Amino acid sequence: VEQLYETRHDAVDSSAAELRRIERDLHDGAQARLVAMGMSLGAIEALVERDPARAKEMIAQARENSAEALTELRDLVRGIHPPVLAERGLGDAAKALALRMAIPVEVDVDLPGRFPEPVESAAYFAVSEVLTNAAKHAGAERVWLDIHHTAADGGMLRIAVTDDGRGGADLAKGSGLAGVERRLGQFDGILALNSPPGGPTMITMEIPCRPTKPA
């Protein structure tokens, strides 16, 4: 009952909910990308002496990421989705996120089409935050991202992020995953965390929804 009250209260208070959305979009989107870019720059520093060619490639990639982060900030000010999400949908947007990560991310997407814009936005920024956490805090060397939709029970978007890091993640510690959980809660979505000490960590997210446009 408490969860239902909280999520409906957010929906009714549209002005406050919009401010919180912008705050979360900044935290999970542009900020997460800038953190990932900072990690890439740290890797570049380590490569400058022993592998200048690879360092030069990573510098070019970091420059592209900084330009994309600036574009997302401009788009956020205008109140619209990141361009790749608005134009190509959740699947391609998630793949683009994975390509920009400092660690390898294997992506498996099976979606029947587009979903309501608020759902796609919530899912996109949730994936962004979880991937950044895996790279920044888990000490992971590889991440697996799975996104699919099932038509059973009225339709359910399911997202699973697994990493081979140190484990021990806790929803009660830090605000990142708790913020993702609150974001999903506005759509009656849930987040489940399985992260034993020593890893691996698996985060599963579910959002009830149906496609609005076929693939």
C-alpha cells in the first residue's frame, strides 16, 4: 500500500515529478556518461607511454562522447529524449550506451517495437546508471545486458544486467540503484538485485507495458 501511495503521489504531483525526472536524467544520463569518459581518460593516461596509437584512438572516442554528452544536455533542457532514443528506440539506444562503456558489454536485445516514450526514457536511464555502476564500483571486466519483452500477463519489458565484478552491491547503500528503483516504481516497475560477495552481480528490472509501434 505504501509503494502504491508513493508511486501515485509522484504521478499526481506532475510538476514535482518532472523536476525529479530532470534530476534523475542528469544523474543517470549525462553525469553517468561523463563519469565513464573520466574513466576512459584515466586509461588513456596509462596507455600514453606504452601504446600511443591506442591512446590516440581512445582520445578520439572520448572527444565524441563529450560532444554526445553536450547534445544530451541540450536535449534535456528542451525536455526531449536523447536523440538516439527518440529516433531509434530503446534497443538501439541501449546498444549505443554499451559501445561507449570503458569495459566490454555484450548486448542481447529482442523487442517487438517501440514503447511509450516515458517507459523508454525510464528504461534507458536505468540501463545507463546500472552499466556505469558496474564499470565504476564493481571492478567488473565484462558486463552482459539482456533486454526483451514478453506478451504474457499484459506485457512486460524485462532488462537484466550481469557483471563479473566483486559483488556485494546493496540497495540500501548509495543513491544510484535506489533512484533507479524509484524511477521504475512510477510505472509499477520493479528492480531485483542479486549480488553475493565475490560476485557475480545480476540486476533485473521489469516494467509492465505494451508496444505502441511494431518493429
